[in-house]
Amino acid sequence: MSSASELPPCPQCQSEYSYEDRALIVCSMCGYEWDPKVLADENNITAKDANGTVLQEGDKATVVKDLKIKGSSQVIKVGTKLMIRRIKDAKDHELDCRVDGAGEMMVTAKFVKKA
């Protein structure tokens, strides 16, 4: 059994008070249960920009094509800056971003380039 300092913090509430229960780790603060092996696989998700450069969370990028926002008449113009918050494992719209002038939204990686 691992000591509390060796266990990772809770991915949901970031509490350091967690314990092992068979193959899972349980947060004693919020009750969230997770499998550390599955969580490690989720953290290795990658996406490539229009030039084939690997994107990571926290990267800044720019839009390489005018993008129409679904359900709106607004358009994100070429050259608009964005910051990648998270990378999701999805076929389409894999980047969870904060886009300058448009707010939070999901963007497809092939329409951006790393800044």
C-alpha cells in the first residue's frame, strides 16, 4: 500500500487526501474514484496543428482559416489568437480553447497553427 504522499492528487477537486481501494484511488474529500492507469492514458492525448506540429495544453496558437461559429452569424477571422486549455480525444473539435474576442469554445486542430 502506498503512503498518501505517493498518491496523486484528486483530478476532480485537487485534494491531496486520497487512498487506494483495490485497483482504484479514492478521494476522501469529494468521493471521486479513478483508475490511475486510465488517467495516465487520457493525459497522453495529442493533437497536431495545420503544419503537423504537436500541440499541448497551455500552447498559444492562431487560426489559419476563417471559421464560422456554429449557431451564430459570428466568424473567427484568420490570424485570431487562441490559448489551448485542454486537448480532448475527439474526431472533430479536439481543442478546448479561449479564443480572443469570441470566448471559450472547441476548435478543430487542423485549422490552427502553433504561435
